Amino acid sequence: MPAPASDAALAAHLLALFRQLSADGEGVTRPAYGAAEGACLDVLAGIARAEGLEAWPDAAGNLWMQPPGLGEAPAPACGSHMDSVPQGGNFDGAAGVVAGLLCARQALREGRRLRAVALRGEESPWFGAPHVGLRAAFGALGAAELAIPRRDSGRTLAEHMREQGADPAAAGRGAPPLPELRRTNFFWELHIEQGPVLVDRGLPAAAVSAVRGHVRYPGALCQGEAGHSGAVPRHLRRDPALAVAELLHELDTLWGRALQEGADLVLTAGQLWIDPASATATRIPDAVRFSLDLRSAQPAVLAELAALLPRRAAEIGARRGVRFDLGQAVRAAPVLLDEAARAAIEAALPEPVTLASGAGHDAAEFVRRGTPAAMVFIRNRNGSHNPAEAMEMEDFLAGLAAMQQAIRAAG
């Protein structure tokens, strides 16, 4: 019998297979409940069985792997998602799937209880909503979501689930969670960092404290009055562009002050739009549409900003003769990850560090539905959701080792 492959060799082999099965130009494309995602899961299941693990899909199409003899006993699970964004990178999700398999293999060797899981459909571009595979397993998809067409095929989520051997009826809202989830008492997830903090600090991995909540204003408007750029003096202008600029400058100042005081906050104005049909270099615009995305791991920070923003917009509007309409706010509460597990991960890292996650993850969805969870971030150059994702195997192994040690410590 050949010696078992090292964690590094098996991880590199799996990631190379995933890239090959889903290559799309320089990046990868693994649509949710699509052929490429399914092919990667099939390969993963085959390798898991070759490593001595049991492997099977649940009724929602997610792949589970466990040591023989574990049966239906309660146990923690470790994994991440198998799908990608269109023309994304090969590590977002997939690195955590590989980590799950390696942790299950380690559990088999050590006689511990642990399952691995590769989840389907975490990314939102395909059906307009995230965590589709996990929410399906929780019985939390409504009929309207099951009827949403996938962006590339035009066929519904329910149709794609059936094509991939899953059962949409098991995913309907009000259905009980699938047995695999009822047996899961903790969830561990390894994931690439999707920002540059670990690169900036020169660190290989970090524990994750929380998944930031948000208050978003996707359809904000500032209404002013059009005019000739050379003919309207400052005191008579009703300029929405300068009003929005002033509001954003104030928010940026508040952001800097909050960070100095130790608060967690990120702020983005991702859209600024003046109607191109009327916009010219010599015209004061009559209206500016814009978006705001406020994120924090601290509920009080989000609540304070959400209360302050309308007041400051109204004050700026009154002084500049314009009217702000921030529109309907979209809110999501922060999700706190398990503190004891976070501390164990941090203590096991080469250099202790904890970060908050600005992006959503399956771990957060587990917590929202009552299952505690913990996360490890791995250093990743060049951001995420693009072909240039760059995770080094040495960093992956450092984060994996810290997570495995924390899993052992949890019993």
C-alpha cells in the first residue's frame, strides 16, 4: 500500500483538479447547482472514499464525508462551499472544502468525531441570493426562491437542483432541517481572506471574531436644481454633487475617528450616478443617485451611524438647498463567532491575530440558525472574486494546523 499523501500534496492535487474541472479563461467558473460544481463534488467524493471516508450527498445536494462508524452520532462539521462567482479564483470556498476533507481524514486517524461538508451555492450571483445549498438543507428556501432562474441558463433553482440529483421539496420553507444538519453541533470553516489585511501585516493566517453586519442604502438620491456652471454663484446654487461630496467627506471623517477609538467599521459609496442623458461639463446636475454600505461587527456602531446619517443629510440639504432621500435601508445584524474556539485558533497560530470578516460566509449562516461556528482566514494576495486570487500552500497549512489544534482542544 502506498503511504498516504501529505496534507500539502493532497491539497495541491485537489485544488489542481478543481481548477481543471472548472477552468474559464484565467479564472474558474463553478455555477451553483451546475455541472462544474457537480463534477468537483464527484471527484472530491471519490478521493474521500479512497482515503477511507464515507461520502454521500444530502437531499439538498451538499456532499458530506465522515469516518466509518460515526453513523448518525452528533459531531462537529468542517468545510466550506464548492461554487465560485463567474470567472472567479480557485481558492474562494474550495480551500475550505479541501481543509474539511483533511480534517475528516485526521479525525479518522485519531479516532475522533468529525464530518466534512462541501456546500453548494454559497455565492449570490447565480440565483440572486447567497447560501442556497445550506439554506436548502435547513428547509429555508421559499417557493419564490426555488423559482428564480439562474443567470446563465434561464432555468430555475428547482430545475437545477433536480438535474444535480437534489430534492427541491426537501428545501421548502417550513420543512425540517435535513438529518445531516440536525447531527451537526458545531461548524468550522477555513476561508481565504477576501481583503488585504493579512498581506499588509505579513501574517499567514488569522482567527475570525465575527462576520460584519450592515446597513445599506442602495437607492439614495440627492435632488437639487440644474443650472449653468458659469452663471450661478455659490450662494444661489442647489448643487447635489457637492452636497453628496460633503456628506461622504463627513462620513469618511467619522470613519477615521471611529477607528482611532477602537471601533470596527468599513464604509463604501459604491455607486455615484448622474444621468448621462443630461450631464455635461458645463451643467450643474439636478440630481445625484448614490449608494452607501456601512458595515461593522458592532451593533451599536451600526445603530449610531444609521441614526446619525439622516440627520446629517437633512442638515447638509437645508444648508445647500437640496433634498436627500436615502431610500429604504437594508439591514443585517453582525454575527458573532464562538469566542472559545476563536481564542483556541488564535493561540495556535504562528502569530496570534484576530480579524472581523467583511463578507458573508456559510459559518455565519450556521450561527444565524442556531449552530455555533468558528473560522480561520488564510492570507490571499490580489483580493477575491477574481482570477488573481493567490493563496500560498505554506499559509494554508499554517491555518489548517491552527484549526486542527483548536478542533482537538474542543474535544
